[in-house]
Amino acid sequence: MSKPLHVTAHAKTVILERQLEFDWIERTVRNPDWSESDPSGLPTERRFGRIPEREDRILRVIRLESETEIRIITAFLDRNARMPR
């Protein structure tokens, strides 16, 4: 069974402001094209996914996973993201 997603107040705000669809975020979190540790040093992770509905732009979702849930910290279309080779 997959863990529930919890969206922080900040993430809810930016999702609306940036006109992101929640299913894009869930798709990216649960099945990313690639992921990497967040360099901030916190136990967060960056998940990246191509969004065909937005001309294949790359969505970056910052998440924090616990034993019981996946917390969405923020999300945005990342102009500089490049899939690793």
C-alpha cells in the first residue's frame, strides 16, 4: 500500500499560483523520471518528472518521507533541470 501524501500549506499555495495539477505532483512523487538528495542537508529528496501536458517541461517536487506519510514541501517547473545520463 502506498503512503498518503500530505501537502504543506506552502505547497498548496504554490501549486495554485503556478497552476500545477495535483496528479502531476503525485505522478512525479510516486514514479519519478529521476531523483536526487536535496543539497540543503535536510532529509528531503528532489523528485523530477516530465509533464507532457506542459510541453514536456520538468516538474521538481521536494518531498520528505516518514514511516507514515510523504510530505510535499514545494513543487515547481524547473527550467534548469536536466535528466542525468
